[in-house]
Amino acid sequence: QATLAESGGGLVQAGASLRLSCAASGRARSTYAMGWFRQAPGKEREFVAAISRSGITTLYSDSVKGRFTISRDNAKNTVYLQMNSLKPGDTAVYYCAASESFPSRATHDYGYWGQGTQVTVSS
């Protein structure tokens, strides 16, 4: 059983930065690829970024590429999402997820999910 807990969300103005953290416990440690997804009200959950077990391979959605950076510290069992130049369109609940496979953009490839953290960007 894996447990994921996100933190770091909040209310910021457009152009600001936030760093989300995802602490993993149980089986969700360095053996898993990790991903970040987000879901805005009335919309489907969408892929944001993913990282391989080693941290060498990363994936990003086109909407955040160049602004967001995913990283991990396996010694701390933690994955991060550094979000810069935030826009109102980034407003959503952000979820951390763990995959037993390779980094993926598909939600169905992730077997473990956190509860989410709210990010609100005002204009």
C-alpha cells in the first residue's frame, strides 16, 4: 500500500511562483515513477508532469513546459513541482500520483493518488 500527501498549494497572484511537494510513504518510494495532475472545476483531470524513478526522464504537458519543473529527492521520498510564472488558467486542485511503470501522461497508468492540494491564481 502506498500513501501520497501533497502540500504547498495556496492563493497567489499571476506571475508568482509556488512549489508543491508530495511526500510518499509505504510502498510509494523510489521504486515508482511519479506524476502530477490537475483538475479544474468542471473539467477532467489532466496531466501536468511526470518523472522516472531515477529522475533522469521527465515529461511535461505543453501548457506548462518551460514554466514548471518536476524533480524528486529519493532520499526524502519526496517529489516536487516548481511552478513559475503562474497564470489564472493554472488554477486547479493538483494531485500527486505514483506509477509502477514508466512515466506516463495517462491517469490510468497511476495506481496511487494523493488527496490533492488547491492552487488558485488570481489575475
